[in-house]
Amino acid sequence: MSETIFMIHGMWGGSWYWQNYKHYLEAKGYRCIVTTLRHHDVSPKDAPHPQLGTTSLLDYADDLEQEIRALGVKPIIMGHSMGGLLAQMLAARGLAKAVVLLAPASPAGILALTPSVIKSFWSVMTVWQFWKKPMRLSFDEAVYAMLNLLPVEQQHHAYAHFVSESGRAAFEIGYWLLDRQQATRVETDKVTCPVLVLAGTEDRITPLYVQRKIADKYKNLATYREFPDHAHWLMAEKGWEGIVGYADDWLHNLKV
């Protein structure tokens, strides 16, 4: 039976942005399950769900746990950005055979508010009580933060698919010291599966400092690889095939 890869998108995203990886990995024989987070299955032109702004990462994780348990097999969990943090949370719940983290957001304990991250989220963080409201970056902000190495046409194509995101989730990631729920806390001693962390050297929203710290948390379980001339949008930047190909080779060598 082919291995199952459960794919989790990041902020403002949806299942649409896994298209390249899904096709590549399915051609390699994997069964790919592409999920959509709660309140993200809307048209970008529609108003956000009224409860989106206060949706917690714990809500996302609980939904994903139910989906994974319904699969009947323990999957490889692949997550990008915020989806990479959710993958870590799910691995700590014992739900993963292995995890592949693409430019993952950081769990509690890692200070991730670098100057480029603050610049990326400035318009969000300067809105009073943003942690209770849906939020969305402008096109220029999205290009600076995530889409900076895509051609202009692809930047517009990707941004046209972006939906609103939970202000609560952004608060939980960026201000974990102030979060009473400690939603982003990952008990690393409960993560017992292999962990692959893939980072782009030009990433602004999850910079290398953060990626290296995440890999360090998992010590001998982790394999860490940096990709020069790549930024945050690892699923579609020129040369994306080399990144997913590296993940495929890593999984093959694990014989998962």
C-alpha cells in the first residue's frame, strides 16, 4: 500500500497551493490528502467567516486530528508555514509517521519577531485587538513577506487566491509569552518520529534564524536543509522540484 501524505497549508492559504507538490508526489506513488483549514473554504471575494478572527491554532489542530484519525493509517504530515507548526503539534499527539516542515512557523519558546517578520505583519499588529479579528495582508505586504521570489504574474495569481486569516492564530504564534492557553507549545519529548526542516535562505516571514532553532528543538530526530535562492513560497518558486525531490529522497531513505 502506498504511503499517505497529509498536507497542511499555512496562513491565508488553501489546498490550491499544494498543486505542484501533490502532482509530483502522486507520480512517485504517494497518496496525497490535501486539507483545508476551518473557515478557509471560501471565495477570496467573500467576507470572512464571523468566527474566523477568534479561531485558535488549537481549533485547527483538533480539526486536523479528527481528519487524520479518520484516515485509518498514520500518515506522513507535511506542513508549510503555519501548517508546519500545526504539523509539529500533531506529531506531539503521536499522529505522524514522519513530518516534513516547509518554512515552518515556530512553536512557543522561540522568539520569532525579527525585523523582517515585524515588517511583514506591521499592518496587522497595529490594528487594535487584532487578535479578535480576521486579517489579511495587502498585495505589497504579501510580496515582501512571502512571494518575493516569484515572477510578478505568479505573485498576482497566488495573491488572488488568498483568504483572510485568524488574528487569534497570529497572536498565538507571535506573542506566545502573552497567550494564556500556550496554544503553540509543543512538547518536543513527545515527538518521536523523524523530522525534516526545509528552509529558504531568502525567507523573510520565517527567517533562517527561526528555522535553525526549530530544527535544534528536535535534536537527533531532525534533518535540516537550507535552499539558496529560495524564500517562503517553496511550493512554486523556480526550482521547487529540487525541494520536493529532496523530501521524497529523505522519505525514501527512511523507508517509511
